[in-house]
Amino acid sequence: MRHALRFVKIAVLGTTLLVVPLRAATIETMASLSDPLLAFPQVRLSNGTFYGPIFGGFNGASDHGSIFKLGPDGSLTTLYQFQAATEDEANPTILIAAADGNLYGGTAPRSVGDANGMIFRLTLSGTFTPLYRFNDAKGTHVTSLMQAADGNFYGTAAGDSSGGFFNHPPALHNPGIFFRLTPAGDFTTLYTFSGGADGSLPNAITQGADGNFYGSTLYGPESPPNVFSGYGTVFEFTPAGALTTLYRFTGANDGGNPSKVIQGGDGNLYGIATYPTVGTLFKVTLAGVRTTLYSFAGNNGSDPSRLIPSTDGNVYGTTQDGGIPQAGSIFKINPAGQVTTYIFDGAATGGHPSQLFEGEEHSLYGATSADGASGHGTVFRLNMAPPRTLLNISTRSQVLTGDKVLIGGFIITGSDPKKVIIRGIGPSLNGVGVTLQDPMLELHQGSATIAINDDWKEHQAEVEATNIPPTNDLESAIVATLTPGAYTAILKGKNNGTGIGVVEVYDLDQAANSELANISTRGFVNTSDNVMIGGLIVSGGTGGGSARVLVRAIGPSLSTSGVQGVLQDPNLEVHDANGTTIASNDNWKTRPDGSSQQGEIEATAIPPTNDLESALVQTLAPGSYTMIVRGASNTTGIAVVEAYTLQ
């Protein structure tokens, strides 16, 4: 299934936004298994329940395999037991979750002479439905399956003509196909591998941000024909089935026999080369340039498993063995190719971990097959949350009257009330044009007005106790303790005064179990010094690092909410602390050079809804940045500036 991005909106930003560095991740045991798992989980639902296939034969010849259910408390039950009237309804190897709430999977022949495999659907209540049965012409078993953005299933299948799944290399085999399957069961072969330059035995695919599919073949080119040989390829498919070979392994300095590749947050492809035996991590750009990132040597892990892309911009995987005390590890690869490992202790945290799944709160989950309190393994979590806290968010813009005042919306998340100070700044803004001389500030929650302030010294002692009072007596401030929820701060001029102003929100209680999570600001975009200006700071320091963000400038689509006088064609620029323009965008579907970025923006799940609006995805190193929104050809109007972190 296509990996869904989870995003947290960090600001519609003004002069300062601070992101606290990541704390060190730790492996935590959630539960110890009372029975051996015998297989690795392949699906994790949002309620914390794992599902996975168990291949047949573990309990004798009459065992045709099953689908297990593993609760977040470690309770292990069977969701479906295969009772094969025909051998294709047995021996499951693949399981995915689909958008309709059901599970889909594939089966494989157990040995030479067995029937071909199939694709099936399984409800969470255990109702089993066959969807498609393979035949020798199209491969004996499915080797990968995913649900794409169009709702259809795509995958690969391969096998030898006599049905042998584990006999390598067989004398004769089907090099494989790339296929599409509708939820109704309509099957289409999109491409047939030849075993020549295009490789053989495709083992997985993933859908990239551009809508194309990427994957790898385990072998090929074959010499002699019809025998698994060669070192494999990395390929690209269009949804129509046009193949491009991006890289062909040689088995020399680049290794070979790659496992499933995935697309990282930087757009590159990452995978594991299983030749030589211990394994290496590699990266392949979409232009076909391969780089070895890391080599496993036993003492730092061995037998690395399938990789996953994480919403923090890194790539993660596990090793089944290696490390000290030879119990396996979790490893992380950042976009720079640096590798960090987390070692299992072979005791409380278990040993020999499965592939990973990312939870809604960004932690990573999985199961181990050994050790733990019962000796049968554990359910574990690599605790990654909370990733950051916002300490200050603000936006500067021209404040006019009516719908053209400055409106900032922010959200407090968590369980505890949060103490904040909201400031309305004007007169103290020196050197930025005509400033708002007497700002007035209102705080609303829905239709309710929580507080109003004209001059901050009306509550002088309370505001001064925050240590950040405004520096001009005419400026405004509100100190409030707010329960989690959505709020709106409105900055306007007294007696309909106009000018440039800033609305700010500061977190005064960082120890509370809540966060200042979101802000998006709407204001009037004029020209020259009166454009809309936002800013953010990406922090460094221990545990800190780059942040991958989506920045948007919204204008035309505001009219659907009844806003009059919107900015019809907003332009967006991002500048670093030296004022250098590092990125810009006019219309979100294309980059300044005319190339398409539509797939990349749509992959965030929050693209603009109007083609004239602006957006860009950028990976920002630690430092301060400024976003400027202006109208094309010096046009003016009401706009919204927003930034989201994609981590």
C-alpha cells in the first residue's frame, strides 16, 4: 500500500519559530509474546493491532498457513486458518491493508508440484474471498502487492514453470510480470519480463511521488537463458507499464540481488543488496546513479530486512542478527547517508526484530521472534515522539480594515491546558514602512470572545511576569491559559487605523503535556514593504537536524469561503538568513524551470486547490528562514501563508 504521509503544520510564520531538537529514540517493550510468532507482522492498523501471514508447514503437512492477529498487548490469535481444498488457497506470504478497511494478500506454492498462488481479500472479521488465481504463463505466485493512488492494486508475480518456489535456480521459470488488479478482481498484465536486460524475478514495487512505480529484480540478465543468474536491476514503470531500467547490478563493487526498494523523503530510492551475503545499503537516484551507503559486517548487524520511509525524512530498517549481543538492531539512514543503529539486548527488548511500521505519533513498531520475558519474543516500539515543540510563532503583514485585518489561527494539541502570551505589535516596528500605531488584539474560540486588549499595561504585572512584554505602551498583549483546541487572534487598528503589524504567540508552559501546534495567518498582501512576510527557525544542536517542509501561499481558493478581494496569483519565495533566495514558486504544479512538481506536492496529501496558488517542498538545514508572499505583476489582495512539516 502506498505509504501515506503524516504531517504536522508548524506555522504560518513570522519572525521567529523555534523547533526543539529531537530527543534520543529508545527501544521500549510493549508486551512479551506468550507463544512463538513464527512470522513477521506486515500490517499495523491505527488501533495498534498487527496482522501478518504464517506460511504453511510449521505444524506438519496438514498446516496450510494462517493470518494472525497480534493485539497491542501482545495477545496472539488466528484471524483466518487456510483449509486448502485446492493448494492455491494456502501458504500466505504477503498481506497489506487497503483503503476499504480490508486486508489483501497473496499465497505461494510450497514446493515443486504444488499449484500456483493467488490474491485474496480478507475482512477484519475473517471472511475470505479469492480474487485472482495465477497460472504458469503469468507466474506461480505474487511477489509484491500494493494499492496505488488510483485505488487499484499493482504488483509483480514470478516463478518457475513447475511451481517450485524455493528451488533456486530452477531449470525453467517465468521471469515475472507487472500487473494491475481492480478491487473487483479484473486482472491486467502490464509488462512481461524477458529475463534478459530487463532482469528477472521482480520482488517488490513502490509508488513514487511522481505517480510512477519503482522496484527491483532479484536476478538478471540471465546467462544461460531460463536460469536465475545475474545480479538484478532497479527499474521504473509508468502506470501504463512502460519500463525503464535505472540501474543494473554487476556483482563486483556494487553487490547485487537487491531486495525491495523504497523512495525516501529526498526523492531517491533506497534498498538492500543481499549479495554479498551480509548485505549493503544502497541509494539510486531517479537518474540512475547508485551509491553504497553502508556495509554490514556481522558485528554491526547482518541479514538486513525490508526498509520503510518515515515521515521524519529518514529511512529505517532492521537487522535480524548481528550487533552485540547478536540479537539484531534497528538502523536509520538520513538523506546524507549517515547510519544510526539501535541495538536489541536479547533480553527484555527481545531479539531478531521484524520489519517496522510507523504509528500515528511517529513512533516505529514491530515484533521480535525471540527472548523477552517469556522467551517467545516481544512487541516493541522505537519511541520517537514527541518530535518537537513550538515556542514562538508570528506573522508580519499590512493591517487594514474589514476583511483585511490580520487574522492568525493557532491550535493547541495534547491533554493539558497551555499558558500562552499573544502580542499585537505595531509602533515598535522601526524601519518597515508605515506601522500600525495603536494595535488592538482580540482572542476568540469559535464564536466566543475570550479576551480583548488595547494597551498591554491594563494587565501590566501579569504581562511583565512573562519577561517578554511589548516595548511600546500602545501595543497589546493577552496572557491566557487555554485548553487544547483551535483559537483565532485578530489584530486591528484602533479607530480603524491601518499600518504594518505583527501578531505573535509564545508558549509559556513547555512542561505541560500539550503543544502549540499550528498557526496559519490571513492578511492583505500589498506591494514593496507591505507584502506578507513569515519566518521560521530550524534548530540544530544535539539531536537536531534538517526539516522537510511544505510551504503554501493561498489566494484564489479563499473566495469559496466568501472572502472578497483575494490575491488572484500569489508568488512565494523562501530566503535563508543571508537573504539568499533558496526556493521560489509561482504556480504550484510546476517549478521555475518549467519541470513538473505536481506529483511531489500531491504526495503531501495537501496540495493547493487552485492552479495559480503556490507551494514548494524544501529540506531546510538548521538556521532561520523567511517566506515572502507577493502578488504576480504587483497585484494585491487577501492571502494566507502556511508552512507544514512533513516529518
